[in-house]
Amino acid sequence: MSTYMAKAETVVRKWYVIDAAGKPLGRTAAKAATILNGKHRPEYTPHVDCGEYVIIVNAEKAVLTGKKLEQKYYRHHSGYIGGLKSMDYKTMMAKRPVLAMNLAVKGMLPHNSIGAKSITRLKVYAGAEHGHQAQKPEAID
């Protein structure tokens, strides 16, 4: 008996839609990261990018549990002296909910070339509308 190894050229990618309305941001991001990475498939192979496309809608209606809205911060540095920028998640969820969801999913993907390719297949929308009806995406709870 031999072990099956998926090949990159034979992977058939499907599209999935996840509705984030009323669900915790981290749980939604974890589900999206699993699908983007391909770990939900029986033919998952760690060294082959066998993930699929994910569309997340209603990112502005995702919730953060506990006191994360007041206590959690997103920080980044411009590279210059005194260039530390920070924004609390209450402001981020109000102004840029798509960025908050993208950062959460990106942090859950592998930090290598496969993860970099996988994040390009993530499409996040603040509202309920998306322009990918032609791909016939499947809804996931």
C-alpha cells in the first residue's frame, strides 16, 4: 500500500462562502484558514498548495468576545524612528473591518510561500454582497 501525494497541477479548487454576521472573528478566521490551507480535504499534502477559495461576507458584523474591543491593539511600524502606529480593535472594526479579518486569517496560515499563495485566494467583504456568483460558491455555516 502506498501513500497518496497530491500534485499541484491536479488540484481542483472550489469556492466557499462564509457569513461572519454575529460570529466571533477568530472562529470565522480559523475556518477560513483551514479551507485556504486545504486541511479539510482527504488528499491534503503538506508540501502542496491544495487549498481552495474563500469568500467572507458581513465582516463588519463579526463580533469580538470579552474585552478585546477595548484592550486589543493592532500595531505596525513604518520603519522610521518614531514610526509605531497603533489602532484599537473598536476603531478598526468600525473603520476597516476587512483589514481586521484579513489579519486574523493571515496569522493562522503558515508563514511560508504556501501561506503567501493561500492568502491571495481570500476575498473579504464588509457587506453582504460579493461579485463572485459566477463561480457558484458553496455556503458554509
